[in-house]
Amino acid sequence: MDYAVRFGFRASNNEAEYEALIAGMNLAAQVRALMLKAYSDSQLVVNQIQGTYEARDERMSKYFNRVHHLARKFKSFEIVRVPRTGNRKADTSNFRIFILKERVHGILEKASIETEVEEVMQVDHEPCWMDETIRYLREGKLPEDKKVARKVVQRSARFSLDRENLYKRSYTLPYLKCLRLADAAYTLQETHKGICGEHLGGKALAVKVMLRGLYWPTLRQDALDLVRKC
């Protein structure tokens, strides 16, 4: 699986190495991996995590603590150093992702150490287009109306549930994370004219949101409507 992260902040080489490791650990946790073996060509990162080097710098210490916090999500975690010449695949993949845009990539607006460690789960929300699909995938429950139930079954074949997150399968892109409409409106605003905005046209705006790995059924129409009002 090729995956790359674009930073919306300045990062040193060592910070970028830590961010890459953290991104990989988060992906592994999302697919419920039990044992994780990571490879890195960063001598500093590997030796700090293994305990050979001491993380004296404040930011390096925060990254060190974040990695060890994530490591507790796995039954076992190991990091191994590889020579830079043996890590060309990762560098080549990242080049292909950004230059040829063959794969979706993540956008990290601020450093991982500047976000809260504990995840806050949303338990109260308004009824949403995702609810029936999530209920069926999690519990096997269908609406009483047979026609509606048939549609839910057919629609659910295109989706996958991971914990509390619903993902839409895609033929040309990795899985797209589904958003509730309240989150979707905020995402459109930020993508169009917010911290990562470029004031794109409607179709281009919808494509950019999908390239960020996000989806909801009315994405294209919502993007067109937002641009008309801008």
C-alpha cells in the first residue's frame, strides 16, 4: 500500500522521519494489526526508539513519547534500521504519488505532537445517511420496509466498516472515509477557502476532497452549490 503525507507546517528531517513512522503506525492500527515491524533508514529515530540514543531535544522527546503511546496499541512492536540504499522503494513511491498523483495522500496540517493523544469518540449526532449502512454492517439489522432494506443491502456492498468509521470502496482510489453532513460542510469550506483553500471551481473542489480520502453522497452537488455562493 503506497501512502504519503504532505505537511502543512515546517518540519526538520528528523521530524519528518518521525511523522512517517507515526503515519504508518496509525494506518496499521486502523486495519487492526496485532504485530507491527517498522523499517526506517533514520539512525536517530531508530536508536531513540530502541533506547540507544536519548531524546534530549524537547520536540524529539515528544515524538518519542507519541511513538511509545501508539506502540501500546499492538501486541508487539519492533523497529529495524535499514540502509538508505535499501529504502529506495519508499522514496520512489512518494515521488510517484506527488509527481504523477497516482495515489491519494494525506494532508497533515500540524505536527502529530501538537494534537491530543487520546481520541474523543462522537457518541451523540443527528440522524445521517450513514446510519442504516453502519447498523447493517455492524449488527445485520435492516429497515422493516423491504424495498428500503434491499437498497441498504445493495449499497452496503460498496462500503466497509472499521470500528466507528465507514469507508467507501473505490475502483481507482484507496478507501474513502465517509463524513457526516455537518463534518462535510466544514471540510468543503476549509478545502475551498480555509487553511488549505485555493478557491477552486465546483468540480475541482469535489475532486480535491476525494483526493484527501473523504466522501459523502452529495459531495459533487454540495461543492457546486458552495462555489456558486462564494
